[in-house]
Amino acid sequence: MTGRAKTVGQALALLMVASLLGLLAWKVVWGGDGGAAAALEQGDSPAAPAFTLPRIDTTGDLSLESLRGKALVVNFWASWCIPCKDEVPFLQKTYEKYREQGLVVVGVDAQDFRQDAKRFTKRFGLTYPIVYDGKGSTLGKWGVTGFPETFFVDRQGRLVGERIVGGVDIDRNREAYDRGVKLALGTP
Amino acid sequence: MRLTALAVLAVVLLGAAPALGGGRPNPADLEAEIVCPTCKTTLDQSNSPIASRMKAYIRERIAAGDTAAQIKAQLVDQFGPAVLAEPPKRGFDLLAWLLPIGGLAVGAVAVAALAWTWSRRGHDESEPQPLDPDLERLVDTELARFEE
């Protein structure tokens, strides 16, 4: 092997190692798995990650951006998830109670069969908007780790309060839920 | 004799029936090729609620007469391409198949080139090299003295 070929080979090997190190650094710095939930847990109030997804309750798409100015309770769920069945009547009640004040509950059905989700919404008589995210494209951005999980978004489109992991309306998180609704509405 | 022939024919036809059915999909095969979206293992390795639902769906669709390709396409439509244990052999996903093969080929060429270089170097070193004239003279002197 000539000296020149050897130098080129070494340069290529170094370039490959540097690329791999760069990818690793990028993943560590920008590819964190915590999503918006991690920032929320650190005390920040990050912008709610945007999405535009097809609706299950009716035709067409729903964009989170179109709800700017509303207080939101964003609930991630799936029809096969047992605690999701227990919490939906409570979410429906929240929607009915605060709707006049400008609060919208948004259900995001993820990693689920579309038909199962439709049956679920009919069975529980849900009237709040529900979108379908079968591929789970929103989960990483929001930092969802399981179902159900609930977030609160204020009228400026920022996450507020605490993320509620697991079903709402149980002793463990009732207080956090009420606080989240108030923060989203902007009421003291 | 005729009865025996008919019996043999019936056995042959019954044995061939699955093959004549156009390759009706086997649920176990599909469960090994589809990934559970929540646990990231193949369906046959998972008992999670969504995996159980997907297994039931596969059986429903097989009973309805769908082919394996149709069932996979329906699952990809619902859950995205990540639901396939193996990436499709087309488009951008083809890279997942080609890159490892390309890497192996490049590695093989590199090893072959190195082996060829080393073998040549060994061959070159085996050929006798001319001695330094001073050293040769010294060796001759020493040999002559030894023979005396």
C-alpha cells in the first residue's frame, strides 16, 4: 500500500469515527426522550408541541394551533387501556362544566385501531374533540410514556401545571388535576 | 381396486388442499413479522393488550380471506411502517438492506487488499538482499580465519 493510499484510508477511518461521535452527541443533546414533559417537570412552561391529526368524532383534521386562545386539557389514551375507560366520564364532565369558560378537552387516541377508538367514543358518549394518532407520532414530542396521560395548556399555548400520569379523578392526582384546569383557564 | 384408487386420490387432494388455497396466511408467521407498537417486540413475544388485540385482528382478517400482504398493509395503515419487523425492500427503506451488504463488501475488499499487500511484503523480504561491501569483506575475512 502506498503512503498516499494509507493516509487516505486513515483519514476516512477518522472521518467515520468523528461522524459516529457527532451522531452520538446530537442524540444526547437534541434527541432527548423526555419531550415537552421533561421541560415541564424541570419547572419550565414549554410550548405545547403542535400537531394536526384526523378527527375520530367527525370528519376532517384538528390542528392544535386552531385552538389557540382556548384552555386545553390534552388527554392521550387508547381503547385497549383499562384506566382510560375509568377516566373518560370525568374528562367528559370537565368538558361540559368548563366549556362555557373556553376550555376544550382534546383526546389523542394513539397506537390503536381507528375503529376501536370510534366504538370507544360512542360507547362512552364523548362529545369533546378526539383525534387519531395510530402511529404515535405525537408521543415522543410530548414525552408521553404510557396511557393515559393528561397535560394542561394555557390560552397562550404553553404547558402548565403537572403532567398527570395514569387515570385522572383518583385520590393521587385529583388536586393536581384541578390545579391544572385552573392554570389553563387562567383563573386564580 | 377402484375403491383403493379413489381413496388414494382423496388423500392426495386433501393433502394438496392447503397448497391450492393460494398460501392462506399462517397467524403464527404473521405474529413473528409484526411488532407490538408499545413493547417493540414481535407479537408472538408479547401479551400486552394491544398485542393481543392485533393478534385477534390478524385472525379476523385471515378468516375474512385477506392475504398476508393485505393484512400487513392494513396494519401499516393504522400503526405506521414501524409495525413491520423487517423494513420493506423498496424506497428509502431499501437502504436498511443494502447498507449492511455494502459494508460487508467494502470490509471484504479492504481485508483482501491488506492480505495482498502483506503477502507481497513477505515475498519481497524473502529475496536475498545484497550485503554491504564492508560487511561482506569482514565476513570473508572471518571465514578465511575460521578455515585456517
